[in-house]
Amino acid sequence: MMFFTEVFGKECAERGAWVFPDHEEEEFLEDNKRLFRDLEQLRQKFYRAYRFRKKLAPSIFFLLIFLPPLSYLYILYGRPDAHQYIGAAFFTTLAFSAFLVVFLMPWIRFPKQQYVVEYKSYLLPKIASLFGEDFRYSQNERYGGGGFWGSLEDYLFRRAANSRKEALLESKIVPGHRDYHADDVFEGIYKGVRISLADVCLRSYAKQKGAFTVFQGLLIELDLDKTSFTGHTAVLHHKTSFLDSTHHQLKGFKRVKVPAPEFERAFDAYGTDQVEARYFLDPAMMQRLLDLYNEFSGQGMAVAFYDNKVMILISTSYNPFEPDGLFTPAGCEHSILRVKKELEYVLSLIDRLKLYDPQRVRDSEMRQNDSL
């Protein structure tokens, strides 16, 4: 339960209000025994590869460290001017050492990294399907990045990612950035609301300090279908670290004053339509936002309401939806259910903010039953 206690606070872990019933979790584990066996075989394969590389690495290291000076000694043996080449031999040894640091360590770690990629590709689509037939999972959504060549490709060919960037910046709470990398992406319809959630890292670039991270955490997009806001409202927590790069995007917005001292001590609200913003930020919604922030144990948070969309950014250094690692059996029930409950907890934001229409959900379910 580390995800709950370290990121979302002890209250959520103790309450356990959004987990599946025990019998459904047991059915999930029973129905996927074969998948878990395959995952365990996959883990053992990568574990053997990792152990082999780790054992072989010292031999490769010492071979390449001593090979250059020994080669020099062999070639220069008996020559009276051999002492002149000692400096060159020393420099070559240092160059090989740098080569080993840069290339040998990633080579050793590769089985561990590849296991995580394949583990996710096997298990997370299964977990996503539990929340609806059209719920989908994908890995490594990105634009920008890829070093110089990736940025050049973005610039020259104007890939579709550029429209994705424009859609994010339209929310006015996503900080300006150059590179976008989503480690895990879930998309689908949950309780009648189209949702996209991703564990993202946004990076920018400055001449003085080079590349740096402007946001890391959960990015949640909700499409409320026919619900439409006439204005644009942004709610930003005071401690949100990416505020400095967000405020300039709120040009034309006005500060929204609400008669709630506790809320104003925690959040700043801005809007283009003061009447709608005050109507929307009623006492119940303000309390929900306060409760939500408190459950995230003081991590940064920003919410935007615009068009027919809601955008939520929750800043956290924790990386959700990850397996326990190469040294934990892949069929470990705790590890599997933890990933499932992490996704379930994020989806519960819709319930707690009451951003769905129960009647529309019932009508949709009735139509699906009629079609069957």
C-alpha cells in the first residue's frame, strides 16, 4: 500500500473506499493465473540475463582497463624512447574507463529495464480492461525529446504531437515545455466520462541551466461530453512548484474572490467569467478540492475547467503503475493488486469531484444491455 500512504496520505489507505470488492479481486487473480505464470517465466529469463551480465562485467572492465597499457608495453618493449609514450598510455586507459562508465552500466541494467517494459505490456492492458471494454493502455507517448535529432524531426516534419501540445497548453495550467514524455497512458470511458490519465514528465530548456523538469506527476483529462463552460476557470494551489511558469498563461483572467477563508489560504482561483466561476466554486466543490489536495499529502495541484473539459495536474515524484522489480516474483498478488488499486484510486477523482451524471451513466448502461 506504499502508493496510498506515501503519496495520497494515510487517510485514503485506511478508508479504502474505492477498491474493488474482495471477491472481484479474487476472480481477477484466478482468471489470470496463466498470465501470471508467463510473467514469472519472463522475469526469470531477464533475471538470468541480469545475473550473467553482472558477473561478466568485472572481467570486461579489468580486461579493457589493462589491455591498452599492456599493448603499449608489448609494442614499445626494448625501444629507448618508450618513456615518451607513458603519458599516451595513461590517457588511453582513462578514455577506456570513461567508455566503460558510459556504456557498460547501461548494458548491465538493460534486462531490468526491459523486464519492466514487457511486464507492463502484458499486465496493464488486462487491468485497464477491468474498468470498461473500451479502456486502453499504452506506453511511452512522447513528443520533443530524443535529443537533437528528435527535436529537429519535430521542427521539420511538424508531427501530430504538435496538436497534442497545443491542446494541453489550451488548459492554461500546463506549464510551457519543450519535451513531453508519458510513461503510462490510460484512456477510455469511465462512468460516462471520457478520461485520459498519464504519468508524465514535462521538460523545458534554458541557456543558463540547460534542460530541466517543469512538471512531473499525474495529468488527468476529463471530457464531460455535452457539459460546456462558458468561461475558463483555473484553480492553483499555493505550493504548486510549476506556478511560476503558469501564471503568465493566465493573461486576461481575473482573480476570483470567494467567501471561504480556508479555501483561499490554500488556493488561488482565476477566471474569465466571474459569475460562472463563483457559481461553480460553491462550498461543496471548494471542500472537495481541499479534501483532494489533503489526500495527496501536500503535493502541488492545479485544476482547470474550460469548454467541456476538466484538466487536473497533480505534482508528485512517485512513479505509479510500476512492478516491484526483477527480484520480486511476477505472480505476487500484492504487487499485482497494488497496480490495479493505483489506477482505481486515480479514477475515483471523478467520483469525489462529482464530475459525472449518474442518470447518463444508467441510460448508457441500459442502451448497452438492449444492444446485447
